[in-house]
Amino acid sequence: RCPYIEHLLDQFDCPLEAVRLMRLGPGSLIREHRDLDLSLEEGMARLHVPIVTDDLVDFRLNGRSVRMRAGECWYLRLSDPHSVANRSRQDRVHLVIDARVNDWLRGLLQEAAAAPP
């Protein structure tokens, strides 16, 4: 029912285990936690594609702020401590993709890590 999202997902040449839109309402908080099975080393990557976001959304990974802009695609090692606080007045909406790590995804992430900021 969402051709653009379907087109986006078709770009991933790796097995997708779960795909969903996740909303975090204004004033909401997700306390610091770890998702122990979400890392390249464990073979599962969680990818975030912000759709609606705001500079007042405070995502922290290992205590450091991560600014994810709308339309970007982020891999975060979520087996490390992370939290999020939506201090804005609008919903934060992300397309969240849990993908099995394969050579294609590993190569893509290595290429992105080597690229200049």
C-alpha cells in the first residue's frame, strides 16, 4: 500500500526479518537499554530511516547524541546502551528495518564508515 516504501525496501540485497513504522509521541522517553542481539557481530542489524523527526529528539548511543535527519539511513550498534527522548511537539516516525547481516550489508556499512563526513 506504500509503493515508495516498497521501492526503498527493494534496494536492500539482504534478508529483511522485520519492517515497521515506529512512532514516538511528543514528550515520550525510552529509557537507556541494550538490545543484545542487534549488532553486526550477532548477525542482525537494525536500520533506522527517519521519516518525521525534529532537532529536539535526543537519541543517545553510549551517552553520545546521534542526530538522525529525515531520509537518512542509519545503522547503530544497539547492543550498546542507548536511549531516546522526544522533547519536540510532534511525533517522531521512523521506518525501522531488522536485517540479517550478509556480505552485501557488511560491505555497504564498511563503505559508509570509510566515506568522508
